[in-house]
Amino acid sequence: MDVSDIEYIESIDHIQVIHTSHAVYTEQRRSISKLAEELDAVMPKQFIVPYRGFMVNLKEISALDQKNILMHSGKKIPIPHGSYHRIQEQYLAYRFRKKDT
């Protein structure tokens, strides 16, 4: 699996479900926080944790609103109350970094 293909990861009962544009994988040996550290080492500032149990690849975000992150695949990931501005800042910072490269 190519890390850049990851759309988002969700943690369900200590099992990490990795969603890519091509398939779904399960990972049982690592916590989501450990997986986040490993992904950040490979692709710095590419993934965000909107709330506990989800990790999102910023390049796969299609749109944001006050309640949801809309992924290119059409999947909606809920945004916790009060977290929209933090997530929006992370997304915009990512977009500006990509624009400069």
C-alpha cells in the first residue's frame, strides 16, 4: 500500500481501518497515535486528527463546512463542535504549502 493513497483512517475497537482510493485495510498492531507518528515521519503535516478515532489525509479533502470534512470519495467525516476553525487552519496551511511547491 502506498501511504499517499490513504484517504483516511478510523479506529474501531482498537483496530485501525485504513481507507484508500483502491481498498480498505485493517491494522491491529498499532494504536492510531503510533500510526499518526509513523505517517508524520514519512509525510510531515499531511495527516490531521480531527478528533479521537479518525485521521485524515489533507490532500484527499474536497471541502469543509462547520459540521463535516467532505472527502474526494464522498465520505463525510464529522467535525466535533468547536473544532472547525482548528481544522480549517490546518487545511489552509496545507493548501498554501502545496501552492508554494
